[in-house]
Amino acid sequence: MQVRKADLGKPDLAARTVPLVLATDYPVQRSGYVEVLDIGRVDLSRGDLPLIESHDAQRLNIGVIRNIRAEGGKLRGLAVFGTSARASEVLADVQAGIVTGVSIGYQLTDEGLPLKLRDGTEAISFGFMPYECSLVAVPADPNAGFNRAAQTLTLPRKSIMNTQTNHGSQSAAEIIALGEAHANRGGVELAMKFIRERRGLEEFRETLLDHVSQPARQPITDTVTFDMTRGVEYSMLRAVDAAITGDWRKAGFEREMSQEMARTYGRQPRGIFVPFGQIQSRVMSTGGSTTGQALVPTMHSGFIEMLRNSARVLEAGATVMQGLQGNVDIPRQTAGATAEWVAEDGAVTPSDMNFNSVVLTPKTCGALLSWTRRMTHSSVPEMEGLARADLAKQIGLAMDRAALHGLGSSNQPTGIYAASNVNAVAMGGVPTFGKLIDMAAELGTDNALQGNLAFLTTPGMAGKLAQTVVAASTDTRMIWEGPLAEGKLAGYNAYSTGQVSATLGAGAEHGLILGDFSQMIVGVWGGGVDILVDPYTDADRGRVRITAFLDMDIALRHPESFCKATGATIA
């Protein structure tokens, strides 16, 4: 397309050109840290950039960005609109001031440098290479957009005070990635401290080891934060409706959020990303305890939910790591220094600290539900809450079951019953009080009588033990104390749930586990649940199939912190 010479600072209707600011050094909250694009370190080797809509590379360009240059602390350019009908529509909206926001697609080109903003906020400055520019409804950088050269910006902005020099061979990007993987344990804050103090990656790994060994009780939260200055509320139903119709005009915010998560975590969704926090809040337990009452939105009257098992693993204290990327190796100390008594002028036998690692690799958990097309057009809060709650419960129960009985094969995580080096005590029938003490003693032998110790078993086993005396003929106390859902066994918290198998072995064996559940790691990849919308399979019935995918894994930091009963029956 031929473009006549135009004033690079003014819109030119005849030339179909509009100046714009592609990016600035505006601080943007990313996955647990503040990102600043350093305009002085921009790589413009790609040349002209395609102008597209909402980062959708599958649609034709509506124009091209030319004359891209770093100027006045901003990345500027000239948008040249095409002659298609869609390009003309967008151009008219731009000139009318209806469409103003832009967002660039880019890749980082270096490891990043620590910097401090004027308000004291710690951030990371990156070099970058833009590869596309998109029209968006809610840009992450509010200072980017059309006709910004003559505007006085009124949005709050944190200015950069100073940039530190390169911190040597240490990798800020790797330190940040490790910190983000343990964001719910203070990992990000620790990472920023290490970068500020110019301390190395290996030292960070060792320090992080102490942090992740402690139990965490923080809620599960989203790892991608968006500019909410426009007060837009996220709607999963709005996103689903847009996916069905292909019309994203009313779901621009939802689409931008999905695309931002895809860019942050380096992978494209099967359908759309829904933020994890929109599906899940706090813990995945549906039990009746205080911690277990927090399963996603409260349902309003007029809807009767089906009865389900109670998820208990997180309630028992399992550690959640969210926002993971790639395979994750968590360091584990296997040997330490030894002390000994020596004679005068005697030599001390040398000893070494040894380490290995616990490896988490993503396994995909899928949940399927369907609803009518009419539901997707509903703005009633009950419909939104119903969809979220159902997905949360399906995913939560699958995760919980895998933590207990995952096979470690057939695309499943490895649960306690299939894991190596887990202690075991043979019951030989109905468990006695003495056998429960034996389970605790096994943990004591491995120095594991600490942390969030709890029993998990079946409702049938809980009922049986609630009718079995501690010591026949000498005691009237029952082995299970308190309510069947949550009671006490041998002085430890005990939970019953249908998630624990009652058909182990030959089919009559009930599961019974004692362990320090803080040593169980539940890893969740990315910050969103991948939602695939299928309006075709059940189209004849006017229904839409919704499939949710979540990448996760289960690992035992120290398998010796768990003991499983074998041969436990209730007959």
C-alpha cells in the first residue's frame, strides 16, 4: 500500500494515518512483580509491525505501524490503516475517539535489571522487542494509544527514579521465576530482596529451601493483575457467550485478560483463559469446617446442589504452589553434617550436605459441564455463581482424589498410596487403638512427628471406629472421638471423606492415612483455567458444552512424613 508523506504528529484522514504511542515506561503489575519496559533498550529490528485487533493473530491485519522510534521516553509510531471495510470502521472509531487503547505484543530480550520507582516500589526493567500492535479495550499501559502526543495524562503514574547497574552474572529472570513459583510463601518478596542486594541464584535456591519447608495457609489467588482503573468486572458467562458467537465487542476485557495470561505464561489456551481466582477462592474443601466453607461464590436460594464428596487434602494442610511454568525442581536436602567426639588433636571425619530434588510436571485435569444457550445470556448472579461453583467442585475433587489415590500413570499424578518410601502398617482387620499408635511411631522413627499431622479415612471407617472402644474391657472411650466428618484419632485431627477409597486390595479394604500434609505439594501451572466452549456437539438440544482444563501435579516433599494402613476393614 502506498502512503503519501504525512505529518507524523497529526492524524491525516486522506493518508489514513494516525500517530500513536505504542508503549511507555509505565509500571505494569505482572506475575508477582512490577514490569517496566525500558524504551532505551527497545529492539526495532523487526521493522514495521502489523496492526491487529485484541492480539488475535488469526484475523487479517487492519493496518501497519511504521516509522517506529524511541522518542521522549515513549515508543512512538504511525498507524497506517488499510482499505478494507473493517479497517475503515476502526479508523472512523479511532478518529472519533471511541477506540483509543493499544497494547503491543513483545518478547523480553534480556534478564532484566532491578530498579526502584519514585514511590519506593521495587520493579524490574527489561529490554524488549515488539512484534505486533493491537487495538484493545483495556490496555495494561494507560499511556499508550492514539493521539497521545498532545494529551495531558491524568491517570496516576509511578515514575522511575533510578535504574541500578547490571548485577553481574546472576540471572534476575531465573530468580524471579523461582520466586513466582512460591509466591504464596513470600517467594516474590524474597526474590526482589536478592536482586536488590545483588545476591546470586544458588544462594537464593538455598534460602528458598527454608521458606518452602514451612506450611502455607495463604489463599489461592490470581497471578496476573490487570489495570482496573475503568472499574470493569470480569464475567465468565460473558466470555463464554463471546466464544460461542465470535462477537467479543461486549467481552473485550475478558479477551484482553485471557491474552495477557497467555503472554505471561508463554502458552496459548485451547479456548480462553479464565483467571484461577474466578473459579476458585481459598481452599477446595466442601466440608463443613471454617476453612472448608470458602468454596467460590455463595449460591442464592432456589437452587439445590447435588451431594458430593468432601475434599480434604488442602483442609488437612497441603501446600499449594501456583503460577508454575515448565517443569519445576524443588531442592530437597538428603544428608547433612555429622558431629562426633574426637581425642585430643584427633581428626574429624568429613561429611557433606547432599541434595536431590522433587520434580513437578504438569498433568491436565479436565472437567465438563453443559448448560443452555439461554444461560449464557443471563445476567443473574445465580447463573454465574452456579457455573463457577460447579467447575470448582469438579476440579477440586479430582485434585483431592489424585493426591490420595493417583496412580502415577495414565496421565495421573502420584498419590500417597502409589508413592515410594511411604510408611505402612498392617492392620489385619478393624484397626485397633494400638495400631493407630504404631502408625504415629513409624513417623517418629523418621523424625516426622511434626507439622500438620492428620488422619484421613473413609466415612465407613470413621463410623466403625466411633463404635470401637480404645481398650476392650478396660476403657469405655471410643477410638474415634467427636463428629464423624471431623474428629480425633489418637489425639490427632481426623477427617472422613468419600474421596478415600473403601475398595482397596480385594475390594473390602478401607483407606487410612496419617501424615504431615504440609509435606504434600499441590502445584498449579499458570494463572488461569483453560475453558473450551463447544456449541456444536449438543446443538440439537440447544445446549453448550464447557470443558475446563487445569494443569497441576502432586508431589510428596518427604514421603516418610506419611504412613498408610494396609488391610484395614470394617467387618
